[in-house]
Amino acid sequence: MPRPGRHSYSDQKPPYSYIALTAMAIQSSGEKMLPLSDIYKFIMDRFPFYRDNTQRWQNSLRHNLSFNDCFIKIPRRPDRPGKGSYWALHPMCGDMFENGSFLRRRKRFKTLRAQISLPESVRQSLDQAHAYLQHQAKIGLQAQSMSQSITQTPRYQPYTPPTSTAFKQPFTIENIIAPDNKNSAASPRVQMLPHPSLTGYTALPGFPNSLSLRHPFAGTSLHPDISAMNLGHLSRDILAGHVPIKPMPLTLSNQTRGVAPLPTSLPALSLAGPPLPMTSLNFTQTSTLTTPVLR
DNA sequence: GCCTGTTTAAGTTTTT
DNA sequence: AAAAACTTAAACAGGC
């Protein structure tokens, strides 16, 4: 069946979930993040169906933004006043939609924290880190230090994602509904650099455009459990060595009591010591990357 | 009062 | 049939 062209849905309900529509909107933006009002606008512009009953579907959409871990909220920069935060895609949610089916995902995206019960001490540390980053965002120190570290000391190679990772094709409205967009050039990808306060944080590889240095506070846009997710979600691409991941020993662990068993594809983790103060959140990797490649 | 955001609950649809 | 994903409704809070 040919793909529908732009606006061809007319008044019919498009076969995309709110999550898909929202992701399209975010991905279509230059900065890979949008305020709520612009997400509304994008959807109404592309899909006439959503020009009616706005209260109904917009409520649903807001529910989805809050409820789903695949969306993260990014505070506005002080020099960009306006209502509400920006919304971006969680960097690890690239595989949410498989086989081009944007209507229903096979699995709901959940962060590591949502999937397992982290020990309270670790959770607290993560929350503190998050709070700290939020604070940094507010006072604007972050942008400065980030830009300095970016221009002066790039610590990682720019990452070109392997074709197998993240969205099979750039998740843009054009790609989904345009009939003949074969050479959809993905926009340039820039790898996140670590926030200086999170020592040992490894820039997240393997995600497409969801977070970039163009975000107002690139480090801040990092979900606090990203480091933990790095431990738990080492993707096949990372394991396959496509990604310049910094070798580091693990300090987070699955040895904690009451933690659900981790999937077999994950490296062994170990938790050592007392609750980590925020400044020493130091997720490092003890397992090697020689884990059998999943393919 | 409106907009944004969070949360809970219940119903519907699709997949396994 | 059961489970999971998704939709819808609604209550509520906070900020402007």
C-alpha cells in the first residue's frame, strides 16, 4: 500500500498513536525538542483530524508526555521565556517503534528506574543529581561550562550511529508520510558531552537526534538515570563496539537485594559501598565490552 | 481563568 | 484469553 501523502488523512484518524505523533513533532524540530504548544501545532497542521475536539486529544497527549518515560522535560533557558518546558525524546528510546509501525509499540519504553527497583540510596543520588542539574539549568552556569568543554576539549569522537540502531529511518513526518523520500539524510548528530558534575558519566551513544548540544542545557537535558541506563541498557551496538564508550568500572549494581534480575544481555553489575553522594555519582564499567555480540 | 503538567482510573484495541 | 499498549476522562496543582 502506498504511503499516504501529506494531508491525505483528511478527517480520518491517522494510524499513529499520540506517542508516535509527539515523537514525530519533536523529531521534526531543528533542536529535537518542542514546547507543548508547538507539538499541538505540528499535529494540527499535519493531521486535520486533530483540528477538532482539541480538548480531548490534547489532554490525552499531555497525559502521554507525563506518563511515558520516552519523553523528557527540558527547562527553558532564561533567555527563552515562554510557557511550559520543552519536551524531547529520551535518548534511549530510539528503538521504540519497530518495523515502521508507528501505531503501536511492541514494548513500552521504560527507564531503568522504572523497570527495576533501585535501592533507595541510589535512587536518592540520582534524584539529587537531577535536582542539581535542574538548578544548574536555572542559574545558567551549565551552558557556559558546556560550551567551554565543547569548544576546548572534545572528549569523544562525534558519533555516527550504525544503521541498525535507533530509528530505522529518521523519525520525521516526511519520512513517514512522504511517498518518495528515499535519501532521507539524517541531520548531523552530535554526541553529548558529560556534565562536569557527573564524573564518569559516559556520553550516550546510539541515539539519534533526540538530544544534542543545541539543547539549551545539553547536560541538563540528561535524564538522571541515564548513567544507570548506560549500565543496564548497553545496546547491541555498544557491545558490538560501534560506540566509543569510555571504559569504566561499575559502581552500580545488581547485587542489591530485591532487584529484579537483569536481562541476560546486560553486563554484570556490582554495587559497592554506601549511598553515593551526588558529586561522586560515578557509574563505571567493570565488565568488558567483549560480551558476545547480539545480532 | 487558562495553560501546563501529573496522576489515577477505566475502557478499548492489539498482540502474544 | 490474557497481557500489554493505547485512549479517554477527570481531578488537581502550580504558574502566569
